[in-house]
Amino acid sequence: MLIEVNPLERRYRQNFRSNIGGHLIGAVLFLCASVTVITTLGIVAILLFEGLSFFKEVSAFEFFTGTKWTPLFTSKGFGVLPLVSGTLLIGIGAALVALPLGTLTAIFLSEYASPRVRSILKPSVEVLSGIPTVVYGYFALTFISPFIKEYIWPDAGPYMAISAIIVVGIMIVPIIASISDDALRAVPKELREAAYAVGANRLEVTTRVAFPAALSGIVASYILAISRAIGETMAVTIAAGARPNLTANPFEAVQTMTAYIVSVSLGDTPHGTIEFKTIFAVGLTLFFMTLIMNLISARITRRYREVYD
Amino acid sequence: MSDLSGSSRTDTKSQSSMFKTSLALRHFRGRVFYGVCLAGSLVGILLLLVLMNDIRQDGFEYFSRHFFTNYPSRKPEIAGFRGAIMGTLWVMTLVAASAFPIGVGAALYLEEYAKKNRLTSLIQTNISNLAGVPSIVFGILGLQLFVRGTIGYGPAICIGESCGFGRSVMSGALTLTLLILPVVIVASQEAIKSVPPSIREASYGVGATRWQTVSSHVLPQAMPGIMTGMILALSRAIGETAPIIMIGALTFVAFSPETPLDPFTAMPIQVLNWVSRPQAAFHDLAATGIVVLLITLLTMNTLAVVLRIKLGRESAR
């Protein structure tokens, strides 16, 4: 009797054991996935804890409306606006460079290029985003800035926003080109063919059929690219200078939020002081600016995507 | 009736105003537009060529054997890149060792194990948001979490006297791991998704468990794609400067790290250090460092392409 039950029971136990193993593996894999959630929680927690302890000493009103940013000087000013304006100058300027170039590239890739040309051009454009930003910084400082000082704006110092704008703009072209190209190619061929059938030429098909149909994806790529430009650090640290400067003149030196954070961490400001805590307040501002832009971009892609078929 | 004909007349009028331009003009505009698009897509590449040429011109003056064997120095003639190369090697080894299992594990969970529920879509949304967080913010995270072992509230995680990992290779590697994880996960997910469901069904059909199916059928098939994504993510990590400046990679390091808890510098940090000096000689040193950095990246990207072609052919067989 016992002998007959045993094999069954053994098999049952084996199944049970292998099932436990399966659950264990599932749990380990879940832990791997939750690392990303913990990362986000960690970022938010650190920025909030340290940022709030900064705002206990400096009022949020002073921080967000003040126009003097001199936390490391003896007469301290904690107005973040010069850093925000520097960041926006670079961000908007880079957008002015990258939006037309990226859009034209995307249109050329999806509407004009033959598969052969495309297979060469697309990876070449994407190389632009694979180059380390410190290399762009070097190029801006040692090539573009002297060139501009020589031929365009002799009054400029060695650091200027415009050369950072140019390299950051070039850096984000692939984001726009790549995502917009995908959006344009997702527009069904039938729409284009219908337009060709009534006599439109390629320009008209592109601007009146393909582009409007892909607009949501294209706009999403714009926002994503600008958000990337705002978060860019090394090229602006190297080329745009280290002077908080409330200006809209791209030929002056400016400091962005990211460059300020780097400059504090390169210096010898002791941890725990109000001077050091500024990086968390600035980081918090930067984090929410880019987060909001990324969320808007994702929302546009999800909500306004034209679904064909 | 008259109303109808009126509206149709305005329609034809607006139609004709749309197309009243001559055919020749429309052809001309089309060609101009083509030219503008072509020119627009070449601007970036042209600038890239100018950049490459600029670096080629400056970057070979100090390119010699002792650039690779010496440590940085105040004298540009004898300054070298060794500390930075060793630091980058150390950090990248650790990043690969930690990002690969975690990234692939997370991708497997999301693609093969997770139920389609709110938690899963939350994790997925979180990953794509994390990919858009500026790298310097990851640096702030690394500075607190790994260097100091605290999130700013409550006690720090300390072993004896030392809290966190300090300004060490370990802190840098963990920070960069978190930074590239979203990229690794998304690339691995794509690779896993591209494995046809019939393979899984065949495996389940002969009685394999989920893990047996995943580990001996899905993963091997997905591996070329995963490896390609991994190498591309690592080549992004090699060029990252801001986060490891934040965790305090020293910019003047005249030694190579011996253990993961040693201080270090990395290639882009050393380049930054040279760029930010006023003397032109150091700018040339920076260009030489950039040449080494770019050659490394080019090698890795070529490897990724070769791997994709080679392994892709094998798994198709």
C-alpha cells in the first residue's frame, strides 16, 4: 500500500518543488525590474529631502523669483532665474537649430531617400548622438567659439552661449530625425498614393498629407529633444561658461542649471552647507522641468496618434 | 440650389487658387524643396566631418606610446592617459557585470513573467520616464546613495567608520549602471519580443516549465539583440561625464585603481580636465584623449554590428 502511494507522492513533491523554483525565479526577475522603480523613488526622495531642507533656509519665493544667483559669494543671492534663463537660452536656441534640421532630415529619409541612401544616411545621422558630449564641448570651445569671435562677434569672450547652442542643437538632431522618420513612415502608403493620383507632386504630398498625418509623432520628438537639450551638461559646462547671467544675448557667457551643479561638485564646497544644498534645489527644478516635458511628449504620442488600419 | 452652386463655386475657386500655379512652378518648388531637405540632412554630417578633422589635426601631436603608459602631469610633454584608461576599464567591467543580469532579468520579467496589470504598466512607464532623466540627476542620486550611503533622511548605511562606497570605482559603476539600465532593458525587451511565439509553444508542448522555456529557448534566440543593445549602452556609459563628476571622480589621478573601492578617473573626465586648462598644449592633449575615446567607441560599435550579423546568422540556421 505504502509502496503504491510513494511514487505518486514523490512526483507531487517534485512538481511542488519545481514550482517553488519557478516562483523563486519569478521573484528574482521581479526584483530586477523593481530596481528601476527604486531608482526613481530614490531620485525623488533625495531631491525632495535635501531640496526641502534647502527651502527651510531660503524661501521658495526668493528662489524662484530672485534675479541674483551668487550662493558661493559672501553676499549670497539665491535667485535661480539667471540659471533658468541660461538653460532656456540654450534649450530654445538648440531647438531653433535642431527642429528645422531634424525635420528636413526626417522628411528626406522617409519621403525622398532610396533604400540604399537611407541605409547609409540614417546611421550616419545617428552617429551624431553617439559622440560623447565632452567631445562636443571640446569642439565648441576650440573651434566654433574662436571662429565666431574671429568672423561674427569680435566682442565675445572665450565662453559664449551660441557655440554651446550649435553643438547641443546638432547633438539632438538624431532624436528628432529618428522619431519623426518613424512617424512619417507609419503614415500608410494609400494616403500618399491617393494624393499622387489626383496630381499632387512629392512636395505637396509631403507637406499636405504625410506631414500633417505624422504631426503628433513629430511634435513629440520636438519636446523630447528640447528636454534632452535642457538636461545636457558637459558641452554647456565647457563652452557656455560659468557666469550666471540673466540675458537673451547668445554671444555672452551664461551658466545653465546643469553647469552650475557640475561647478559646485568640482569645487570644494563642504557637504551639508546651504551652498551645497543649492545643487539639490537646482536639481529638483531641472528634474521637474524635464519630467513634465517628457510626460507631455509621451501623452501626445499616446493620445493624438492617428491609428491606421 | 443657388446656395449649393455658390458653395461649389467657391470650392472650385479655392481649389483653383491652390493649384493655379503653373506646372513648371510646381516642379520648380518641388525641386527646391528636395534640395532643401537634402541640404538639411547633410548639415549635421558636414559638421561631424569638420569636428573629426579638427580633432585629427590636434589629436596626434601627443599620440605616442608614453601617452598610454604615463599618468597625467603638469608638463604636457610627459602627460599620459593611463589612469583614465584603467579607470574606465574598471568602471566599465563593473557596469557590464551589474547591468547585464539586472537588465536582462527585468526584461525577462516584463516580457515573459509579468501579468498584464497596472503594476506592470507602471514599471514600463517608469522605465521610459527614467530614460529621459538628465544624466546629471543620476549623478546627484549616486552622490547621495552610493558615495554617502544615504537618501538624505534617516541614518546612512555604514560599515564601521566608512559610510557608503565613498568616491570610488564602485560608486561610479553603480551610478552608471542605473543610468544605462533603461536602455539595456528596452533593447532586451525588443530582442525577447522578436522571438516567435511558436518557439515558446513548442517548448511548452513537450512539457518544459516556464524557466526551461525561457532559459534554453527564448534567451539564446534573443541573445544577439541583447548583446547589441548592451554594447551600445556601454558605449554610452563610456562617454558619460556628468554623473561621474558628481560622484567625485578625481580629475587629477596619478595612479590606477587596484580595488573597486579606490578613487579613480575616467577618459572623459581626464579630457574635461585638459580642456578646462587655458594652455593650448593641454587642449592638444585633450584632443589626443578624444582620439582614444572615439577609437574605443568605434571599436565597440563595430563589434555590436559584427555580433548582430554573426549571431543573427547562427540563430537563423
